[in-house]
Amino acid sequence: MKTSDFDYSLPSALIAQVPVEPRDHSRLLVLHRDSRLIEHRHFYEITHYLEKDDVIVFNNSRVIPARMLGHKKGTTIKVELLLLRRLDKNLWEALARPGRKLPVGTEVILRDLSGVHEGEILAQIVGHKEEGVKIVQLSDETCLRTLGQLPLPPYIHVPLPDPNRYQTVYAKVDGSVAAPTAGLHFTAELLKRIEEKGVKIAFVTLHIGLDTFRPVRTDHPERHPIHTEYGEVSREVATTVNEAGKIGRRVIAVGTSTVRLLEAAGQTGVVQPYAGSVDLFILPGYKFRIVNAMVTNFHLPKSTPLMLVAAFAGREFLLTAYQEAVAQSYRFYSFGDAMLIL
């Protein structure tokens, strides 16, 4: 297995720059793994494929305003910080640009357009980790709400007028630096219709971090160093998911982040209540123990989320579906269309 096995060609015009309105009017490519049938639908039609006593599981992590702009103290060098993970009070892992010009000890004066802060708000580089990750000490992390911006993916070049459009309607727990984008298609009304059909709705939390957008640089994906992300599965959710398995109903995961967390918490075949780091890297050949179906967006070539979906759907079938999506001008990536894999 090579990283090139997960490559495909995508015209740049198909990279969605703005979300569809309403949310559930995006397109939905339905993949039937058993029959290899591919259907073209709209997302609001997803209820046609859900049945009573199925359990659909969502990631309720909320994107934090983790992008911060400023300049290197004593210079005019512009600096951009992307906070990745909170280590302690005011202490964060972060990516920084230009990283090579920011050695340990560098102080960055953060840009304050709010006018609510007295004096300078500083971010000091206090350490380095692998893959260009830096340890950053903030003089006051409460500044995130006033100084921080939502970190839209680099392939989105159109400003987003409403920041809430990069949040799911059920986002609740702050902690992600990228949205669990498969959930962006759900509206409150669609969730209500799902419940009315007798489908059980459950929420878990996985704070999405660096690996969602960090490319796989090795030719052999199993050598790719996976970063940990914090996740939680409550006892109530664990019970709900396990009961579905006992009565032969499906567990439908919304997003690759939800798949990873459920599978990590269910390595024995039974989901356990969980709170801690998640470093499960799912590649083709993995045996899924918990998840029976999944909702996902279209992912970047050679990315870890694409590899996970290939493990679930089958690599050849998935790439065939991607070719079909390109031919039918589906919209790709964060604000793009979705897939339902049964």
C-alpha cells in the first residue's frame, strides 16, 4: 500500500468556496457497498435510508477562533498563529508562519482590532516539537474570543460572512481547529425529521486537530505519524450504541472524526465510556467493529480522512465513486457535497 494509491485528479473549479443554502440542499452521493450501486440524491433525502432504532452519532465539537495574527516584536515581520491544542492555562501547541523566523524566545504582538484590551497581548514561542509544531505561551488566552478568527481551510479563498456557517447546528463543546464538516449539512428541521422516524440521535466529542489537514508526506502511509486528539464518549452514548448492535440495528457515524472515536472506544467490539487521547489511524485492512454506515464529505487526495473512508468503502469502489462525482460536477471539500456509505 502506497500513498499514491489514494490520489485522484480534481479540477479546481469543483472545490466549493461557499456553502449551499439551505444546508441540507447539498447533493448526496449514496454508495451501497454490497451491490456497488451508486445513487445521486439531495442531502435532505437521507431520511430515506434511515430506519427505526438505527443510531446516528454526531461529533458536537465546536471550532474555536484559533487563527491569530500579529507581528514579531521589534520588527515588521507579520506572523500568523494557528492554535492546535491547549496544554495548560495560556499554553498551546500551534503552527506558526513564518516558522523559521520564530525561534524559542520570540515574542509576537497579537493584533487587537477589538479595542477592549489594555496594553499588548503577547504570544511567546517557548518550545518546538516535531512537524513544525511550536509551544506558545499566551499572556492572556481569554483574548481568543476577541482577537482570534475561525481558521478556514487554505483552499477556501472567499470570505465567510457568517462564521456560524462553519459550525454545525449542534456544535456545543469548544476545542476543534477545523469543523467536522460532514455535519454541516444537517439542519435543526432535518434532525427533527430523523428523530420522528424513530432513529436515535447521539453525540460524542472529538476535537479535530492537525491531522485533518496535514498531508501524508511518506510513500508508505503506515509510517505517517498520527497526532492525538481529545475525545469523549459518555456512558449513556456507549449504552445506546451497544444496544443497537445487540438488536441488529445500524450505527451510522457522521464524519470520519466520529468513526475514529467510536472505533477507538470499541476496540473490543463493545463501546466503553471514554475520555482521553485518540490516535487510531484507520487504513485499508482495518476491521470495523462498531460503525455500520457513515456520512462523509469528499476529502483531499492522499489525506488520512480519505484513507479511512477507503478502508470503509473499499479503495477501488471509493475511487470509482469519486470519478463519478467529478464527472457529475459534485462540489468537494469542507463546503462541498456529501456521501452516504451503506
